[in-house]
Amino acid sequence: MASAPVTLYLDIPEGQHGDLEIVAEASIAWSRTIKEVARVLYPDVTIRVEVLDADEGSFGLNAKVRIDPKYKAALIGILAGAATHFSLETVDYFYEKFLDSIFEKDEAADVTDIGERDRVASAIARGAGRKPAEQVFRALQTDHTIAGVGVSPTPEQAPSSIIPRKDFLDRGGYRATAFDDVLERTRPERIEAVLIKPVLVPKTKRLWRFQTPSGEFGFAMKDHAFVARLLDGTEPIPMVAGVILDVDVDVTESQVNGLWKPKSRAITRVWGHRFDASALLPFGEEEDDDEADQSDPADGIR
């Protein structure tokens, strides 16, 4: 197997340490970023992201990405594209850095391809790897000891640029638009939600219903590929109590009188599912209206 090193670097003040669960969540999202970029650029290529070790001080998670040797050159574009999400540098900058770390000097000239660099840059500009990269920033912004994040092609070497903490929310995909005296934003989350009621109709506006850590709500299902797999039986989910979906969610909120209130919820991607019969807790009967407003007047976020 061909391989290349890469380090996810977390800027943490001396004497402090990051929260283990948050760092683990960010690390998983980082691995998914690499794999998502690989899927977009080279759909037929399989890669493996392996943990090597970690550096003390500011935390550096050293990993090795493995690939079939005949696709060795593809590693350059995959890692250059993924790294760009966590840097102020360009794809071209990282292309040179990973070219040097993966190939010997006398080999580098044979694999340099300007057209391939442009293809990688174009894929990143169109959003390749953006969703899992946003998950990294959303995880890290919950740990106030983490002052910045970056990617280095060389273990034990700090990145050339660091994304500072003040930019985590923007990089995490938070979006806000002002309308006169009302501010509306879309807040992305990744949650596990217990399935209450599916809607097995393709591309419908009717709402699916889930029990979440915040309560029971209706969700628009925008992962049409997932619904298609359910409908044709390629991803069968038995209709039993305790079906839990791992999902990306966009919560649209409006700010009125200083309070953020949920207006609608949409599932943008289903990552997987599992079963836990004890997950579904008893609760009272509620009005069953698919077309009802999804907002909850009591669900203000200060």
C-alpha cells in the first residue's frame, strides 16, 4: 500500500488540554473530510486513514492515509483538497507540499499535472468535503481551550497557517441573513434521532417525525437518496421501536425580541442507523398534523 502522512493540528495554550470526546468527534469528521474529497475526485479509489500518534503541546493528531500503490498520485490531490478546508493556503500550495512528502525529488516532475491541480481546486470550490469539514469546526468550537486548527503535511511541524477560533462558527457553516428587525439563520447540527413516523413517499413535503435530545419534532427529509434506498429495499429498516438515525440537520431559526426560535427543521443527510429498544421514551399524545408549523413557541434559544 502507498501512504502519506498528514497532521490535524489543534492550537491549545500551554498547560491546557482539549476535551477527549470533542477531539475524537473532530478527528472522525476530519477522516470523513479526507474520504469525502477522495470520493468526489476518485470514485473508484478506496483509502484508509490510520492513526499514528499524537504530539504534546498544541495537539497534533498524526495520521497516515493508505491507498493502492497504482493510485499513489491521487493521494496528492485528495490530501491537498482536504487540507484546504483548514487553512488560509490554496490547493496549489498544498499540492506542492504533499507532492514533496509522497514522492522522491526525482519522481516529482513525472507526476506534476497542472490540469489535475485545477480539477482538485474546482471540486473543492464546488463543496467537496465541505460538510464533514464543517463538522470539525462545529465540534471544536464547543471546547474553549482550542484556539485554532490547521493541517500540516509533516508530523511535528506546525501548519503554515492556523484558522483562529473566531472563525470557527463561519467555517462551521452557520449562516445568517438580516430582514429589517428580524434575523434568520440556519444552524447545522449532527444528532441521533429516534424515528417516530416515516413518510415513505419520494420527494414529498410531508414531515417525518423524530424524537430528539431536545424533544419531538417534524423534519423535512431532504436526503432523497436515503429515501430512494428505503423505497427500493436496498437499505431496509424494519418498522420496530427504537430505530435511531445518525443525521445532519439544518435548523432554521428566527430572532424575535432577542430570542432565537426554531422555525423549521430539515434532515440533509442520513449517515446510518442503529436499534435501541429503550431509546423510545413514553410521552403523551400530540396533534398529528404534517402541515403544521414546525416552530415551538417555548423553544427559544438565548
